[in-house]
Amino acid sequence: MASAPPPPLVASICPPSFGKLTKHASPLWLGCHSDPGFVHTPRFFDANLVFNPALASGGCLAGDEFSENSDQVDSLLSYSLEALASSTEEPSGSEHVAHAVQNGIGPSGWTTRITGTGSAGLSLGTSFQTKPAMRLSLSGVGRAALVNRGFGSAGLRLLKDHAYNVEIWAFRSARVTLFAELRNWKTGAMLARAETLVQPTGPPWGATWKEYSFALTPSANTDCVQIPFGSEAGIDCGSARGDAHVCVRCDGELVVGIMTLKASPPTKTVDDAQSSHTQQFEADISRSLKKSFAGADSFRPEPNGVQLSIGYVSLMPGAWGRVAGVNGAPLPALKAAADVLRTMGTRVMRAGGTVSQSLRWKDWRGPPWTRPSSGHAWGRSLLAGWGPFEYVDLCNALGITPVLTLAYDANDADDWADLVEYAWGDATTTTWGRRRAADGHAAPYNVSAFELGNEQYNPFFVEQVAAMELRAKQLGAPPLRYIFPSTYNALPTDADLERMASLGLPFERILMDIHVGAGGALAVAKNLFSRTKYPIGAANLETNAGAHDLRRALLEAADVLAFFNAPAELSRRIWARTASFCSGASLQFDEFDQALSFSLPQMTWLQPPGHVHAMLAESWAETTLNSTLSRSDGGAVQGTAAFAAQRTENGARVILAVNRAAAPQAFSVRLMQGVAPAPTHNVTGMMRILTGGADSFDNSPDDPNRISPRNVAMVHVSGAGRQLDFVMPPFSFGISSF
């Protein structure tokens, strides 16, 4: 026998004059949190398709242990292939499939491909920006190249007739041809190629570095296909977890290297089923060599061979695939990621997390290749060129408020004050403003919210904030917000609070960072505020729900509605709310499977909680109307239901409802006197609704719109427009405007 449906819930919307305070919904409650310490979050934004662009530390060969002995390191990373002997001594070649491995963090992203007599390995005697470079050597005729297929060596998605920009830093110690190619490694086809002659500027001990730029436009697309996890050696797809996480192999690769003239085109083939792309590689280069070096005897190999060191490599889409910065120049941020943030209506983004405990901001300024942080690793994430200032530029371009979380102990009080000057100082009259301009960013960084640590008690917070506040006043910077990285959501000690007061620090701009699960920050904030006499504020900067499914979406919706309905004296002290995480990866997921959006090399899409944000953004209303929710039979309202009513600037009313139960839930909304009625009555209105057959459902690459909002005629208007009745399906969130 079927159970009886639950009794209807009665929602009474009171006039704006009802109650003591008007409640305004802050757009900064519609934010998200990006933690670059997890591999799947920064890769969503970073436009550099090369994994490990600084060839950082190189690591060791698979199966070998890393040694600090420089001779051993060099031997482990030096892969040499002698030319196959023949009666005509014509060189042939093969690909080195030994993958360099980052010490402790998985594949380094680089393999070598050598034709002729040559080698490649770390050049510990030729450093680039304080880090070892990768040496390419040829002792005779042939090519020595480095190959990168992106993160996890899963391959690159390349688009036909779309320009890509390649940047290579090379040490000009030899006269040799440097080349860059985009290839389809599956078919062996060369899709685009460019080369340049490197002219030496001195001997190996006295040469100089130079950046070489190439524009490559592929002649064909490269495909991406799903493959079983672990089915192909050399491809690391991360963790298999549910239908939304898949392993994908793409067919594109970047090849950069050096070559010397071959006396005659090679005719020998390689008896290796896996080397078809290498044979094509040689055929392509034979044609290129004949064309480029016809009659150029001076380009023939030096008797003692040639060497060239590579220090940094990047491959980015052209302007078509990147975000335009405030000044119109393309940023190193993917346009596809920005489009997702726009769709979700993101208004504030926190950059940081546990990884922030290792971030010293002065290591992250300037071009990526000059930074001490290039190659900075945390867990499974190699951060490379995506750092705090890339986040700020992205946010500035999109009109999003940035929040930077950095290490409290790696940055002392002077460092924090210098950061204020670096962000806001005049580019000609201040020390750090001039350094910012010299780093290539003449305009200020528009960032005014700083978190001084993460989930730690910062014993230096008072001194650091005092130094920052003083520098901000000297510069005439806008008011700054200072976020305390509370441990277990604890207040600063009474002694620290008293010191803040004695120094006249601005309590209205000092915020406690509240970290919770899917929700509950309001209760934590209320408790914190009740335990101190000082008017400190709060920010809910992590919601670690650990899920991205429909259940998480409904919890997300209910928590945002709780923010809307909270008493004004509480909600007005909570400056921002950022849901964890802004983004994640279907491919190469590592930890904390809680992203609002997912990506693969060939696509991006929203998960159910991301759709909640998009729905709220579409119907955004500035004022929350006072409302009450009760059961028609007088019983207690279950925690599986939530309701809010709002009014937009143009006077439209918005009703929002959540039903987290497995059974339908009827709502009867009553508009009390003083609230304008719906414009029509005795009709059925539309509701935009997000629902699914089970709250465990999510969106997979094969069905990215499985859980997505749709418009349903389900709101019956009656009683001269003063009563609205509707039934929410199981596991649903809905919004209706009238």
C-alpha cells in the first residue's frame, strides 16, 4: 500500500515593511573556490597546454630511484640511441618511450624522440632561471627532440585552422636549427611546423638565453576518444570514480627539438609496430631538410656535434581560445573556463587552500619562466605558470572579486605590506609598483581581499594586518579586507583581539574564514559573533561537500536559500560565500570530487551544483522578502524542504523552492496584503526546475545534460493572483518569477 503524500507546505510572503530589517541578498554569496593544490582545478584555467613547461627537475626514469648525485641524475636522464648501422651508414631512428617521472608526483610530461646519434637529458651545468635545463645533443646527422602530450601524457586536442602560439627558451651556444611541430602521434601526420636558425652568442660557458616564438596552425583536428583506465601504457588518467570520470586519449602532441643536415634522405625503415609515427616523422623532416638546407654546406654537422639547452616551453591557443584581459591582450587563461564562470554567474572567487601554506607571493610575480615557483609541485599538482596573479587577472577581466590566500609564515609583515604596494602602487613612483611594471603589468592588480594563511592559527596576523593597513593608507589604496585563517572555525585569542582594537584595526573589514561541509556556515558565524564583543565579520570560503551530484546540488541550493532568509543582523556580516570547487576534471581527477563544473580537453560542462548557481544567476534578485514556511496540518517542517521569496529591482517577484525528499512535495504560497499579486490568476505559470530520478545522478561526458534545468508549466495561480500552488518533484530545485 502506497504511503500517503506529505501534507502541503504553506509559504506566506510578507510585505517589505514586515519585520525590523530589510534583507538584501549579496551577489558575493554566489562565488566559488579554486584550490590549485588539486591537479584538476588549475588545469581547467591554465591556457598552457604543455605539462611541466619548465622541465622542472625532470625527475627520474620510470623504475629508477632519484639520486642527488649529479652524475647519476645525468645518467638516469640521458637516453642515447645510436644510428642503426648499414652498409651506406644512413641513419634511421626510433622514439624513446622512457617517460621522465617527477619525483613523487607522476609523469613529468616529457619524452624524447631521437633520429641519428644523439641524446637528451638534464643539463645540470646550464641552468635556466636557477633550474637545470634540458640538453639536446647530436653528434652526427639527425634530430633530437622533446615531445609533450599534456598532462598525464594523454595527448592534446588541437583544432584545424586555429592558430597556436609556441614559446621556447633556448641557450644560444651552437649554430643549429630549432624547430617546433604539432603532430598527430596516432597517425604520424605532421599538422604544423616552423623552424628558425639559432645563432650562437658565445661558447657553452658564455652564451645567452633567448625566447623563440612560433605560430602554428594545424591542418587537421586531433581526435579525443575514451579508453579504459590503465589500458594504454604511459597515459595517466588519474582516479576512476563513477561515470563522470573517464580516461581520454587525444592524438595531438608538441615536438620541439634540433636538427642537422642529412647528406641524403633516409631510406631505411624501422621494424617496430609502434614506430609508424617515427617513420612519418623522418619522412617529413627529410623533405624539410632538402628544402631548407639545399646547398647550405655550412649547416652540416660540426665534427664534435652540437648541443642546445631548452629552459622553458609553452603552447597556448591564440587569442581565439583565451580570455581577453582588461587591456585587451590575451591572458594565459582558457576562454572555455571563463565561459563556465560567466554561465554560473560567479561574482567572487577564492584562489587557494592547503597549497597556500607553501605560497610565497614574491616567488610568483613576473613571467612564469622567471619565477622561482615555476615547477612548484604540491601533491599531484604541478602548478607551473598558473599562480595568484593569473587568478587576479582572470577575475579582473570577468568582473569577479578575487580573494588571495597565501602562506602566513612564508610572508612576513613586510612581505604582506609589499604585496599591497605591488598590487596598488604607482608604476613610476613606488618601489614595488615599478617592479610590477617591470614584470610586464603596468596597471594595478585589482585585488583587495587577502587571506593570511589557511586553516591555521596565524600568530602574526595582527602585525601583518597593521603593516598592510599602513601601506594601503600611504598609497591611497581602496579599503582592504583581511581574512583570518581560523583553525576549526575558531576566533582569534582574546589577546589578539585586544591588540587589534588597541591598534585601531578595522574590525568591519576583518573576516573569519568559515570552512564547512555542504552547508552550515550561518550557524557557525552566529556562534562566533556571539562569543566576542568586537564587530568582526566572516566569509564562508570553503564548502567541502565531497560530491558533485544532484544531492550536492540540492544541499547547495538549500544553503544559499538559508543565506537569503537569514536575519539581516547576521547575513550582513557575512561578506562572501565561495562553493568548493569552481572546476574539476573528468580526466586526471585526484582528490575532493566536489566541482561545480567539469572539463575534458574537448569539452566543458556543468555538474548539477553548477546548474544551481546558473539558475540563481539567471533569476538574481536583490531583496529577500520576509516569508514563513509551515505545514498545513500544523506539524513540523522537515529539513528536506526550503523556500525563499525575493524581489528584483524592477519589482518582479521570485519564488525559490527545494525538495530533497524522495517523494513529491506540495507548496501553497500565499501573498499577504502589501505584496503585489501575480499579474494573472486562474492560470498555470512556468517554473524552471532541476530534478532527476535519483539524487545520486550526475552529468557524464556521454550525457552532460542529464541533470539540467528545464521549464515546466506547474505553478497554478488563483485567488485573484494571491495564491500560487505547485508540487515539487522528488529531488528538485525550482525557481519561478512573476
